[in-house]
Amino acid sequence: MTHPTTTPENQPTAGSNYHYMGLPGARAMLTQASAETYANLVTTLNADAGKGAIMCVHGGVGLGKTFAVNSHLDDLAPHTTLRIKVGSAKIQALRAALYKKLDLPGEAPLNSTRCETILKEALSETPRVLVVDEAQWLDTRAFEFIRELWDDEDTRLAVVLVGAETCYQKIKNRPALDSRILVWQRYKPLTPAEVLTVIPEYHPLWADVPTDELLWIDDVACHGNFRQWAKITYLLREQHGGPGTKGAGSTDPTNPPTPHGAAAPLPPYSRDLMRAILSRLDPTQRHTD
């Protein structure tokens, strides 16, 4: 499992639409945290002569953890990554999900020993990257099962645990797993300086919005949270012309071209319009202005 050792030169490709609500026109942004994730993934995938290590990416919700991991692995390990989103704390659900992701025949055996033997045999055939999202929901036995899969002398498995803030403490409470994690990365909200750099490039709707307005929106409603910015962008885009609007240069029916072939310009930004958008968000997450 040999992978590049340099940081990405461009934005993540994000071939699959990992954007919140499939937001059209949104770009995959290479933030400082995302670039660090890329470097950490390279380290993790190349560790132990390519056999792979374990890393944990944790932090508050909506900060771009899962997006960064998924989009970078589309570049680094597009054909060997197994993605599991935890929907149950129980090991039985984890085993069944992994069995299905490995495209093994039939249903996962109910006998735990038999099932785990089959999974380990399958994971020994080719190098794999196992991404476990929402890992904070796993119980002790499920965490130990992941450690056992990675520890097995025949498997070639890199593991990426992605979870909320509580994921960190859950793992720290399990010394056997904690001691095996090579790389930790904590995601934090965008700083005001990052907002001014990232958001105008994130979506065309923000390209010409004054910097003081971007900072006002972030202070009032987003607080450096990428998912909050995505929600506002989605609602603003809808306000400009419905689900089909794609911004300047679009040939979408809801943003029809002028008689000369150019796309009709979007309405100008206004704070009154933005207040109307913000009124649709959870009021407990907004400050008054």
C-alpha cells in the first residue's frame, strides 16, 4: 500500500458529491485542517512498510472531518477503501456492515468466531483502508474488534476512526486501542481569517460578498462551522431561484441565459435578504445582531 508522500497541490477532487445536501456549485476546499488530514492519511497508509496504521480524526460536528477523509481517500485509495458509518454500538452490526462492504457471499454468519475468521481472511488478501465514521457510538467490544482486525498478523489494514469530540475520550478509556493509534487530529472551527479565505472560493454565491458581511454572517450564525455555511448557502441558492439555480454562468432553466447567451446575473447580496435566510435556522445557534 504505497501512496504519495507530498501534500495535495490542488483542492480535493471530491468525485463523489460529499457536500451537505449535495449542494451544486460547491467546491471542495483545501483548508489547513484538510491539508493536515491528507498528510496524516499518507502517513497512516504508508506505515509499517505499507501495512497501515490507525489514526483518529475527531472534533465537533459539521467541521469537515468526514468530507476531508472521504475526498482525500478518493485520491489515495480509491479502490481499497471500505467506508462504514456506525448506526449501532453493537459489534454484531459492525461485523455485518464490514461483511457486506467486503462483498462476501450471503449474509454474515451469526456465529461470531466464524464471522470474524472470514473477515480476517478477506482482509488478508489485499491491502485495505477501513474508515469508521461516527466512531463515538461504538461500544467497548466493537472498538476491541477493530483493534483485533488491525493487530492480526495476516491482515493488511489501515484504520481511520472519525468521530465527534466524545470519540477522543472513549478511545482514551481503552488503553489497548489508544496505545496503537499512530496519528491523532482534532478539527476546530474555521478562524475568521480562514472564513475570508475559504468561503468566497467555496461557492460562487459568496464570491463578491464584502468581507465585513462574511464576518458578520460567521459571527451571527456560522461560528466557523462548515456545515452551517453549507446550510446558509443552500437556502440562499434556493432563494435566488430554487433547487436548480447554479449561479453565474449556469445554463440551468432556473437561471436562464440572456438573449446574448450569458447567464442572467444573480440578485445582489443584501443584509435584509441574509436576515431572512438566517431566520430559518435554529435560533439557539444564532446570535442577535
